[in-house]
Amino acid sequence: MLDNLPPVMTIEEASKYLQIPLSSLYKLAQDGKIPCQKVGRHWRFRKETIDHWLDENHANELKKDQ
């Protein structure tokens, strides 16, 4: 199912993709802690950008542990 995600996701799709509660994703988006754009009243997330963000955050966590 996740393979069929569009390149630009709604907040609901991004929440499922990231496997986090919708309320947590809203908070991350509002606080500017996750890359996204607000189009009108709706949040949009680029799958490619989210994947890159996840990779960067994982690399940063590994550096902290060293």
C-alpha cells in the first residue's frame, strides 16, 4: 500500500507513511520541524523530501551516539 503513495502526500497519507499519529505530525508541521508546505489550509508533504529528511535525521542520530 505504501508503494502506491503519490509524490505529494496529504497529512493523512504522510501520517500513515511515517507511522506516527496525525496529531504528532500536525505539531511537527506547525513547529517547522518536518519539511512540508501549507497550501491554503492544507499541509502537503513531498515523499522524496520526507525520505531525505528521515535519512538526514538518522545520520545525525548516529553521529550523536559516537
